[in-house]
Amino acid sequence: MNLTHSLQISKTAQSRLPEVDFDNLAFGEIFTDHMFVCTFRDGKWQSPEILPYQDIPMSPAASALHYGQAVFEGMKAYKDDAGSVWLFRPELNFNRINTSAKRLSIPEFPKEYFFEGLHNLLQLDSNWIQPGIGNSLYVRPFVFASQACVQAAPSTEYKFIIICSPVKAYYSGEVNVLIEKKFSRAAAGGVGYAKAAGNYAAQFYPTALANQKGFQQIIWTDASSHQFLEEAGTMNIFFRINNTLITAPTGDTILNGITRKSVIEWAKAAGIKVEERAVAIDEIITAQHNGSLKEIFGSGTAVVISPVNSFAYEDERYQLPKIKNAYALQIKKAITEIQYNQAEDPFGWRHKVS
Ligand SMILES: *Cc1c(COP(=O)(O)O)cnc(C)c1O
């Protein structure tokens, strides 16, 4: 597809950067000076723009507010010590937002607009990215139905927007998880594989109940039998039994995580055996009892890898062993060094912005 419009850029008159306290950043509350906006109307994506970050005027009848036609992405931009800015496998985020969009009857977004918008936005706001492992710019592309109409039908108008928020490395503390048997995240034939806004809304209540019981996260099980382990909160999940890594296969209930994919590819290249197959709760409990369960960890863009300290199932709590040279730490270090241009990139994962 060719760009039918050129990107219009209006810069902010005054940067808010000097006001930002980078030592005390709360996740996702501060946004950079600019944003990318593109409107779908009259059957096509109109002229894309970069504007000063600002509120967006919206009708109270906007379809997304009523029927949840909204999808998003989460990615990060990193700065190396020489000041170059990098993204990590952004073409996968681009493909995935369109996979998500298709499932929610949202028109696909053109690749040229996405990458031209992303590059220009990150170049304009590159001073907001601090170098050093852990520092990054969280990039949030999203699309929502903006037509003023409460008819329960796909919207005829949409907004595609990219906003960016500076983030610091943060230590999330010990992660104790609860295997959930009542509530479900995703059902066969549903929207679990899409990064749909509503999937998150549906998780808040069960997660709050788990938090009250002292767990930081839920491990979701399959909606029909509750016998198989699918995802950890909003992360994919890996189990290490002896020296094999096991994770649920992607399908319509599992989000196809870019970190998940990278963990699998890195581990295989490092000679670690990886199996993508259904993981039964029974298998994990048995492995815990016979000592072959070595590690459980979540994977996702926000923290790369999040090791699990303990898990609970039917009122029983199981403590994972403290092991040396954990895969979780090795993999986190390797992927992070690729992201920050501190190591060779044999996989071609890094994408240079400027
Ligand atoms: C975004 C997301 C992930 C992680 O995907 P990454 O591409 O690795 O960030 C995993 N599970 C769910 C439900 C998600 O929404």
C-alpha cells in the first residue's frame, strides 16, 4: 500500500520534559510531548498526524464506550549508550494489532502509516528516553471506535493513536500466584488471542479477589475443564521441568506474546529443549512433589521475565526451589542485552529508529 497522504507534524511550543521527575516515575502516568493520530472515516484511513499530546474530543455516544470495540499494543523503545534508539521486533506488534483489529471488526491499519508515525514520533520525543538497562519508553498504539452511534454494529469511524510514556526499571517484588478454577480469561472461539481492551476489564475483578488473599497474580486455566494452565495475569507462562521449558501453545485462548516467542527462539538456540503443548495442573503438582519442577516464570514486554516464587492450588501452597543459574535470569539478561544494543543480535530482533 502506498501512502496516499503525507504525515503532518505539528510540534509542541514548549516541552514538558524539564518538569518530569525521572527518579519517581509512576508507571504509565506521564506522557511525552507528542502523539500520533489517524482517523478512519468514509471507508478509509485519513491523513495521519503528529500533534502535541492532548485530550481528544469525543462524543458520549462513541461506540467504543458502549460496545468495547477497542484494541491496543504494548511495546518499548530503548536507548543505547551512544544515544541510538531501538525497538524490539516492532513488525510483530504491527501484525498483532491488525490480527486483534480483525477479530473485533476494526479496519486494518496500513503498515506505512504505522512505521512512519512511530519513527517520527520517537525521533521527536527521543529526549524522553533515558539510556541504561531498565529505562525505556513504553509505546502504546491503540484503536477505538469513535462513531457517535449506539446502534450495536461495527463503527464506521475509528481513531488510531500512539502515545508514549517514560518508564523506569522496577522491581515488582515476590510473585506468588493463584491457579484460578472459577473465573476464566478466555474461551475457545472467543477473543483471548486479541489484545482487546475488554479482556483486561474482565480480569480486574478476579485479580482483585486474588490480591485480597495475598496473591500478586492469577494463573488462568482453560475455560472448559480448568485443568490446563494457560497464562499468568497478562503474561505468557513457562514451566521448567528438569531442563525442559514447557508453555501452552498459541491458539484462540492464548495471546501470542512477542516475549514468549523470543524466549522460545532464544532457548532453542541455546540448546534448551522447549515444548509448546498443553500443560496440565496435575503434571505440575506431580513435578513439584518429585522435585523436577525447577522454575515457573511469566513473560511479557513490561518486565521481560517475571519469576514466580510460589503457586497455590485448592488451598495448598507450593514453594518453588531457589536454584542457581535459573533459566529465567539467563533469558532475561540475554534478551535485555539485545534490546539495549549491548550484545550481538544473531536473530535480527533489533530495529533501529535513529
Ligand atoms: C500483551 C500480553 C502478553 C505479552 O505479550 P508480549 O508481546 O510479550 O508483551 C501476554 N498475555 C496477554 C494476555 C497479553 O495481553
